[in-house]
Amino acid sequence: GLAETEVVTEIDSTNVRALERLQQGVPGGLYVAEFQHGGRGRRGRQWLSPLASSLCFSLAWRFNSGAAALEGLSLAVGVALQRALRRLEVPDVCLKWPNDLLVDQAKLSGILIELSGDAAGECQVAIGVGLNVRLPDALLEELDQPATDLSRLGFTGSRTELLAALVAELVTVLESFERGGFAPLRPDWEAVNAFAGREVRLTSGSHSYEGVCVGVTDQGGLRLQTAAGEEVFHGGEMSVRIH
Ligand code: BTN
């Protein structure tokens, strides 16, 4: 559960803060910042968010399992965010494997999960969420991929309302994930799979694979129908694009 909540104006990265507090022994927490000067994205990238342009927060969470059981965690987090946004009447949010939220193929939100301890069957995780709220036009043009934000999707609620809805759904989903893993959440994920039935190219290091996306496994692996038959791909440092 969430033993503490910290809201600050500025920080390097809420994920760094969450990992630090886990190491200091807190059972779990919520860390929110108006501005991050060292925001981290996946695959070593930066997460740029000028003041108040995105909602940036991290949950610190302990799991009673080894890291291997966490493969589907980022997909589970996507399901939680998608559900909360649907409840807030943000339409047509899809999930891109393993962990982006898209609207019309433009990125609305990214998730960064970082592990700290993985010992004695327990592991500590920082679950970071960056959700675009109101991006300056200039930043939208600068980004290397299409992006969108909540203001462009007609959301007029407050950041507080947004955060409360997202965190409540996240806690529900994380508790479900602890009991039953990703499998019970899989139908919800597949119902909003951005790549369902589409030809995609997946790149991992110098390898690249092409196939039609047929869904995900109970563990959260990506299923592609390739020329060689069905293949399952596991998270990590991969990028997937529509081919
Ligand atoms: C991505 O799409 O590459 C993931 C972006 C994750 C950004 C969030 S913002 C809150 C948390 N703190 C960070 O430094 N990163 C995550």
C-alpha cells in the first residue's frame, strides 16, 4: 500500500525518488512533481516536460515475487491508466505494447518501470507515469514521434482529479496483479490493443522482425504472426512500429 505521499514543485525524477525511498525502507508511496529536470524515459531517453505540461508521478511498490513474475506489469499499469481515463471520459485511448498510451497513434502517456531490489523473493519497483496534459505547440513539433495531450482531447478537469483517478485505479490493478498476475487483465488489454491485426515491425538491437500483431500472452509477451509462424516477444529494449 501507499504509506506516504510527497508532492513537490521540482525534482530530478520522481522515479529516482521512489527508488530512494524504497531503499530507505518505506513500504510504498506516491511521489508527484510539477517539474522534473532529469525526467527519464524508456531506452535511456529523456522525458521532457516543461512546467505543468505533463502530469509526472511515480508509485513505489513492493512485490512478494521475483522480478521474473513482473513481465506483464507494464501492461497491467497501462490497463489501469486506460480504465481511469475512460472513466474521466477521455475517448479512444489505446495501448501500445509494452507500455505507451496512444490516441490515434499519437502518444498520450508513457510508463517507465524500474526495479531496485530483487532478492529473497521480494522486489522493489518504481512505476513512473508521464501523462501529457498541455504540451506547448513548439514541443509537440520537436518530438521525434507524434504526441498528443489531454487538452487537445477535450479534457477540462483538474490535475488533482486526474491524479486521484489514476492512482486509485493503479492501486486496484496492482493488488489484482499481485494476486493473479497479468492473465485476468489480458482481455481488457487486448480490447484496446493499438496494433491488433496490424502488420508491425519490432526492433531489438540489430535484429528486426515483421509480423501481424495477434495479441499478447498471459505473461504479457507480444504475439506476432510471422512468416515462420507465431512468435512471442518479451519486453525489454524493443521498439515496435506499424510497418
Ligand atoms: C517513456 O515513454 O519513455 C516513459 C516515460 C516515463 C516518464 C515518467 S514521468 C514520472 C516518472 N519519472 C521519470 O523520470 N520518468 C517517469
